[in-house]
Amino acid sequence: MDPHNEQTPTMSRRTILQLLAAGVAGSSLLPRLASASEREDTVRRIDHIGLQLYTVRRAMTADLEGTLAAIAAAGITELEFAGYYNKPADWWRAKMKTLGFTSPSTHVGMPKTDAEWAPHFEMSKAMGQKWVIVPSIGREYRGADGFKKLAERLNSGGELAKKAGLRMGYHNHDFEFAALPEGGTGYDVLLKHADPSLVDFELDLYWAVKAGQDPLAMIAAHPKRFVCCHVKDAGPAPELKMMDVGTGTIDFKTILAAGRKAGLKHWYIEHDNPTDDLASIKASAAVLKKL
């Protein structure tokens, strides 16, 4: 057997402690077991934290560069955009390089025609992004027929995104989970009719929970469909008030661990209307660092 290819069994910290209690402390095996456990902890831990910049829109408008520096100081390294504050891509690339940011994705409202995707895709390519995500929809896309129309628009936009070297995505709120008269929900329609080869999903955990959904069950039922998510907490029922991460009821540690195994690649802090933009992201980032 090639010693470089030898596989060490994965053992939990509890197992190691049991071995220690059984008197294996002097065994030469223990350093290898401890190393395996440390690797397991490393895999479980979140190694990067993102932010949907909509959260800090007021702070960005008041002091763009100061807010970006504060975001970096909070330990956030990935940015999801929701507008570019009248700055070109080269300005953003230079600023992100200086502060240690990357930008995997952006939010862009559904245009009236597919021809209008072109400048958005051009900007995303210049920014180094991979996903262009539709953040919400108008009422013309509600109801069973409306959600089918939305899936068709996402597919046709996804075809164009693919040609541009990008991916199309869709971000939910809670209305997609309302029951349809025909049965099922709008989100069911989207998952059924949006082509997985062209369209990915960004799961907003708060809005899903507010709508009575179980994110773990969704991830298990649709592996590889959710490539990124929004993390913001929910207070106790019945209000389910939107809160900073770690101050509510959502088990982010379990959800993110399951999501990562099922294809989740990015998780963005978000709060739709924080009392204090920068205090909110700092508090949420501090919690995520411990997961």
C-alpha cells in the first residue's frame, strides 16, 4: 500500500475522548485520530462570509468607501450586489482587491424583454461574478400561469446567461409558498419548470421559514438546486420578526452544514430594514464566524 494514499478513518471528537478514557493515550494512533478530528472541524466550519449589500444601502449612500471598509473589518469577504452606486466595474474591481472582497453574484430585476439582459451580463462579467439573480417579481408573474411564465423567462434568460459564461438564479420571498387553487405552490411550479441546467436558486432562509417551510426538507428534496442563500433570523411565532443572525430561532449551523453537502456555495448576511446597518452586519458576522 502506498503510504501517501493511505486513508485514515474519520473519527469524531467524542470517539477520541472515549479512546482516551479507555487508556489509549499512549498510542501512536492518537495523533492521527486527532488530526482527523481537526480536519472534520475545519470542514464543518464556515470559511467565508458574504453580505447582500441591500442590507447597508443607507450607509453605502451616505459613505460608500467608509462602509466598504467597515464591511471588511467585520470579516466579510464576499459581496452580493444590488446596484453599483454609479461606479464602473473597474472602480469596484480595484476597491474589492484592496479590501479583500470577491463578488460571486448580483441581484437584477427581471427586465421587460430578454434583450435587456445584455448590459447586466456585461457588468457581471466585468465584476467577476458568476450568478445574476432575480430578487423579486411583479404581480404579472403570480398565480399558476404566472409562475410558469416566470420559469419560462428564467429559462430564456438562463440560455443567454450561459452563452455569456454566467448562471441565472432566483431569490424567494414568502409569497411563492402560498397555496395555489390548482394545488401546490408557486415555488413548486418554479422548481418543476425552471431548467436545472440553466437556473439555480438562492434560498432566503428567513422568508422560507416565515412562510412555514422547512429549509432542511427543501434542501434534502432538491439537492444541487440551491447554490446560495440569505441568512437572517426569525423571532418567535406568530410574528416571526426579522432579526440579526443568532438572535432568533433559525438553526443556521444545521442548515448551512446540510446545504454545503447538497451544493450550497455562498451564504449572504441580509436584513431588509436594520435599525443600524453596520451594527447589524457586525453582529451577524460575529455569530457566523463561530459556526
